[in-house]
Amino acid sequence: MTKGPGFGPGTGLAAVSTALLAMNRQLEVRDVLKTIVVSARELLNAKYAALGVPDDHGGFAQFVVDGVSDKQWKAIGPLPRQHGILAAMLKDATPQRLADVRTDPRFEGWPTAHPEMSDFLGLPIADGDEVLGALFLANKQCRKPAGGCGFTADDEELLGILAQHAAIALTNARLYERSRELTIAGERARLAHELHDAVAQKLFSLRLTAQAATALVDRDPDRAKSELQQVAALAAEAADELRAAVVELRPAALDEDGLVATLRTQVQVLDRAQNAQVTFASQGVRALPSAQEEALLRVAQEALHNALRHAGAAHVEVTLARHGDSGALLCVRDDGCGFDPSAVRRAGRHLGLVSMRDRAAAVGGALTVESAPGKGTVIEMEVPGG
């Protein structure tokens, strides 16, 4: 089999392909960095590898190593600053291949516990003009030419390929984390709005009723007793609202438990916390892409919220069934007061319908809403699967 350009001795196409796939499978930035470092060290047969991500203050925001034990790493001390060879890598954004890093005029030493390094290969990881980080390898584990560097031009070319893919993987991971932060911020804002609208109003009413009861204790004990009973009822309602808010605040364990188990758990908690009967059933649902599972969960939560807090439903049924070969169909049916969807749109209120439709569309799905005053509501979301 003919080797491609840049593949050094012992490096096969399958190994390179495996490394690139491993990089792009990760979503968390820290996991991507670690995968890049491990892949580079193993592919180029180096004893040590490291990847530094610069901060804005002359140091590194993150510095991931491979080939150094945890005990050694702790003994080395704080993250390195951007000086010497590291500074050259980040500022000049040019490859560095050295026979002995210790003899380079830019070398400024290292901490006592730092392992001894000689031959060195480093490349920047860049997205256009932005340097995202610098990838370093040291101590090629092979027979070195006399006075020469163990790392070859082929090694440099191969590391360049890894660095290009590393830039893509790292950029994607950063975008994913930013998207997740925005989603969390949006959910917190929505929860704050619900707490203000529901719980705060209940507590305000409770306070006024308690004040009225206090004023009536001496001159009208029977009426005061009635007001105190109302205080107890309002307190119970406020507690129910808070329990529901906590359920929505709790992060869904989709990665660990999957959509079916997560939905079942949330429905069970709501069934215990609310006066309404809330049930869940599933049939033949396969694992879906993570984005689709999250969208289905959020739509189910929004529909349950509307049924329990706005529609006054006595019964809510949540079902999740297989749809087509690999898709899923979510249905949330309630016997609440219902509404006229067209009237809701004209009034400028959407009960989360716009958000639900956007979530469905974002993952290639579709949302349908059937409702009428006094007739309850049925919300369905279908996704095609992956």
C-alpha cells in the first residue's frame, strides 16, 4: 500500500483517520484538547506532548499535557507563561523544529521538576489569522541522526494536518459550549419570568390575606378563620409552583439516562407535586441524536407547563412513540380549558408555541397544535431521527 504524503515510518492512514475522527467526536473543549494531544503524541511516537491555549494576559488559559504523570505535573507548578519558544509559537505562528530546544537562544529554562527535553516540534493551531493554541511534541522515540532532530519533515507535515483538523474541532467545541451557555441563560430567564409571574403573585396574595386575618382576629373570629384557611391554600399553591420550578431547573440527565428515562422521571415528579394526574408511556423509541432528544424534552416541558399552570388540566398524558424507521413522535394531551390558537396569535400571546415550533424546526422536526376553548389541547412533535 502506497503511503500518502507526510506519513512517516510506522504511521498508517488508518491511524491518522482514527485520530481525526476522535478529535471531531468530542464536544467539550477540554476533551477536544486532550484528544488532540494524545493523538499527536501517539502518531508521531513522541515521549511528551502538550497543547497550550493562550489567555489575554500573557499566559495560558489552558495547558494540556500527555506523557507527564499527575505527580510530575503537580510538582512542576503553575501554568507556563508565554515566553521563549512558547511565545514564538503563539506570536509568529510558524512551525518550530529543533534538534535540541535547550540550545536555542530563545530557551529560558524550566522548573526543577520539569522533565528533560531535547528534540522539539511545535506548530500553531490557527483559525484564519487567530491563533487558537500551540501544539508541542518533544523527545522523538527513535534512533536520532547525529546532531540532528529526531522529528522529520514528514513529521512536521503530518502534525500540520493534525493542527488543521484540531482547529476545526476546537472551533466547533467552542461554538457548542457557547450555544449551551445561551440555552442555559435562556432557560434561566424563562424560569425567572415564571417565578415572578406565578410564585411572586401567590406570595403577595398570601401576605395580604394574612394581614386581613390578623385584623379580623378580635372583631370577627369566624371570618378570620376563613382567611387563615385561604392562607393555607395559597401557601400550598406556592409550594407546588416552587416544586415545579425546581423540576425545570434541574438539568436533564439525557447523556446518562436517555430521553425516555428522563421524561418518565420528570413526569413522575410532576404527578407527585401537582394536583393533576400526569402520566407517561413510551413504545419502541430508539436513541436519537442528542440535539433531537433535547428538543423533544424541552417541548414536553413547555407543553406540561402550559397544561398544569395555564390550562388547569386535571389529566395530562405524555406519550413518546417510534415514528417511521428511526424517528419519534411526542404527544402531550390535556383536558384543560383549551384555547383558540388563532386568537392567541392575534393577542400577541403565544404560551411558548413560538419557542416550541422553533425548537422542532431547528432539528428537522414539525410541531402541530390542536385546541379549542373547553376542549383541551393536544401538542405533537415529530422528528425524523438520525
